[in-house]
Amino acid sequence: MKAKGRVFKYGDNVDTDVIIPARYLNIQDKKELSSHAMEDIDKDFVRNVEKGDIMVARRNFGCGSSREHAPMVIKESGISCVIADTFARIFFRNAINIGLPILECPDAAEFISAGDEVEVDFDTGVITDITTGRSFNAEPFPEFMQKIINSNGLVGYINS
């Protein structure tokens, strides 16, 4: 499985309150909720993101509260993969549970720039910055995690 898209780049400690502000958590509709994704850190994100785009961040992405809304709105907005130096543990687990592919790769997080076109091969863990020609190696998901992601999350995997 592969993903290919344009990069939205963020720094360290992007917390769940920035990913989806708490003031919107009473919205039940995923599409409407995702229309507020990243708005406190990147007001243009929802207007510019396209299906397949890739999010890249530095350390401790998804820190803060354990809300599963954070990876859900990222995925719903069209992001096909999040690459970061490191992820907060609960965000990592929530992302896998809802079927959002995420990869830890410090070099990619450092050297990939906003607007670059990037391709990710989930089977091998190879991340290619098509814009610069550089490649980076992340640890690919174990087979059982790939099955969860390919089933659109844990519930889909259990029901299949």
C-alpha cells in the first residue's frame, strides 16, 4: 500500500487541542467536525488540504488529551499519512484504531518541507521526497497493524 501527496508541515508538540479544538467536540458529524481541523495553528489547512496529502511534524505529535477525535479529523480531512519524529502514545494508538497510517521517522520529519510532494510505501517503510529526491527509512508496520489500517480501523478489522 502507498500514499502520495503534498506535505503540510508542523513543529514540535502539536497537541490534540490544536488538531481539533475542544470547543467543537460537541459536533457529531465527522465531516463538519473535520472542517475545524488544525484551525488554531493553520487557518488555511481545511481550505488547502486535498485527499491524499501528507502531514509531517516534529516531536511528540498528538500530545495532550486522549481524544480520538484528533486522528479522526486528520483522516477525515483527506490526510493519507502522518509522519513525525515521535508521536504521543495515546495518539499513536488512536490513529491505528481508526485506520490512520502514521510513521515515526526523525530524518524525514527534519528534512521534508511544507509543500514537498512525498510518497510513502507502507510495506517497506520507505518515504520518498519526490521534490528533493531524498529517501528516508521508517519502520514498516507489522502485518497485523497493516491489516487494521487496510480495514479502515480496528472495528472494520474485527468485523471482516
